[in-house]
Amino acid sequence: MPPVYSPELEQLQNPQSFHLWPVPYVSSWVEKGLPAALPGLVYAKIGSAAIQRLNDFSRWPAGWNNGAGDEIAWGTLQNLESFLDHAHFRAGSPPSLFLTDAGHLELVWEARNGSEINVEITPSGANYFFQATGEEGGVSAAELADIAARSAELTV
């Protein structure tokens, strides 16, 4: 009996042709772990709604916003933990938690005088804006405790 010809068999016998095989696109909503102390800090400092949002955000893959949103980097989660460890907010007026298209976590809350405080946590530290003083800038991860203390002065 003569050998049977098939393109699939030829590809298997010729490894250089493997690049011709189509590679399926796979998207997954894989749940990432959170730093150990982070869920407790989020719950204690900014409430149960924020912990649910953080859990949801941590599962969003790259491309979550019609292809434009990045997933949260591990460094961002670690820096949120560090910031919250030193942060103080007014009772009954916790910050709102948002995920930016860049995959950063943004906290927004009201200062004592009714102005807004924004702190965007990034993998390298944080960006901040204090509406009351017009002060804005960025800090490294090593300076997160300082920015938490400065924001607390305007808050509590």
C-alpha cells in the first residue's frame, strides 16, 4: 500500500514548518493573589466595598477596557499595602478606589475643607494631588509613608 499524503503529517515530519500552524488566542480571567496583609488593610481602612472592588480589579486581565486597560502590577499592590499601612482617613468618609487604564490604583477622598485628595498608586510609588494646596507630584515607594502622613494632615 502506498504512503498516505497529508499536509498535517508533513508538518509533523518537518519541524521547520511548525510556524505555519495557527496559534489560538486565549484570554483568561486568572485570579492573582494579593499581598498577605492587603485585604485586611483595605477592609479596615476603606471598607468592605473597596475590598470587593480590589478583588474584582485584581482579576481583570490586560485589555480589560476595550483593549486599552493594563492589569494591576504586583508592585502596585505592594505599594497600596505600604500606603494604607500609614494612611489615616476620617471615620465615615473613606476613599473611593478606582483602577486606571494604566493598571494603577487610585484613591480619591475628601479633605477636611471639602477639597479633593487624589493618590494614584503605581508600581514605582505614587502620584498625588492635593486640591486644597494645589500641590501635586510623585513619590517613590520609599516615600509612601510621607505622602500618607501629608494627606492625613489635610484629612483628619
